[in-house]
Amino acid sequence: MQGTRVRRMGLGLAVVTALTGMTSCTSPDSSDGSDRAERAPHGRSLAALRSAERATEQAESARVESTTTMGSLMSMTADGALGWSDGITGTLTITYTGGTMADTMRRLGTTSMEARYLPDAYYARMGEKFAEQTGGKHWIRYAYKDLEALTGGSGGHLGDQLRSTTPNQSVKLLLSSGDVRKVGEERVRGRSATHWSGTVAAADVDDAGLRKQLTGAGVTTQTVDIWVDRRDLLVKKVEKARTDTGLMTQTAHYTDYGVPVRAERPPHADTGDFEDLMRKQSATP
């Protein structure tokens, strides 16, 4: 009975990792409206942020290092390379360092997992002990359309978000901020960068799905800090928000823009589909 519960938790845990390993789940729609125009940065601030948004998007790939904490639920690191020229592709190594999710992973025999992002699905490698309990399958496949079944009505939107997430989403967040400001010139890992900071109110996010997702998690405001280098590329971001599970903080560093990115689909014989595995786990007493 305990083993069954842990396996079910592992199935859900892997997709939570998919979402939080890449970025916090808060990126507003980039469309312009009259209310947003009043809140948005103006003049030089607007021009600088727009340049950073374009340059980062056009770079199409980068190496990513991030740390994420979500109250007592989890703390984790992610390291790898991601591309976004045609949806999200790439591979991250994700390690749980604390929280209840780390405890769950330890019961599954590991605190690290490999995550592969392809245009149609996300794959998670759960380790040997988990494979012993799932018919020898090391990999779980999550079709983005299946996220709705896992996360409720907002899941379909999460799938869309997962496919469209890029580093410049943090810049888009600041473009929704009513108090964005230039903090100054700073060094980020030895490189000169301009620090921008602002606060985004969930009620001001134009995209209805994202606004519902934020308010559903208990988020009212989120602070965003970004550092942009002399090529207008995002080199660091810090996002913080208070959620129902506690304070969420994510810090990410981006380097080697334009790096070649590969994400191979795991062998079919070694891969279990999320929906199939959930049905089997539900049928297990």
C-alpha cells in the first residue's frame, strides 16, 4: 500500500518538476491593452526591456542553471541546455535538495532525474527502483495534452505554457509591471549587466488563464529581477511570489546563447505513458 502511494506521488511529482525546473508558472500574454499601456514602462526603460525581450527570444537556445524553492514542498536545482526555436526542446538534470518532494524521491531510490523536453511531450527518467515498480520502465512520457488530467482545468494551459516558455518570459513579466525600475550596473559571474526590478500584480496579467492560475495558487503579487548584458541578453533572473504552499523563489542563470541543443526521444520499450501508468496504479490495491 505504501509503495503504491509513493509510485503515484512519483508520477505527479515528475510533471511538477517539469514546470518548475524551467521557469516559474507566471508569464503574461504579450498582447497590448489600454490598461496595460498605462502600467507598462515608458521611454528608455521600455526600449531597453523590449530590446532584451527580442534579443533573448532570437538567440533560440542557452545553457540554464536554476535553483527553486517552494515553501516546505521542495527545493531543487536544474542544469542543462534548452532551445526554443520551435517549441521547447532540451535536457535538464534536476536534483531535489530538500522538502517533502525530496523525501518522496528518496523513497523512490534517487534524488535526481533527467528531464527531456520535446515538441509533443516531456519525458522524465525516474531511476531503477521506480522502474522495478512499473514493469521495468525507466522513463515516463507526459503528452502536453495530458497535463489537464493531472492538474485540473488549468492543465491544458500549463501544457501550452511548457511548450512556449523561454527566458524572455521574465522580461515580459516586467513589461506588465507598474513600478519597473533600473537598479544599476552590476557584475553577474564576472560579466557586466544592467539590473532591472519590478512587481507584477496577478490582477494586472492580461492572459485570463495565467491570471486564474496565479490567483488559484494564492498569488497576488510577484517580484521580478532581471540582469541583462551588453548584448541585450538575459543572464540572470530572480522571481519571488507567495503561494498557498509557501514562498516560491526561483533564480536562474543563462549562458552560451546559441548553443546546439539535442533531446533524444527515450527508447519506446523503456518508456511508460503517464496515462497508462496512472490507470495501472489506480487499479493496484
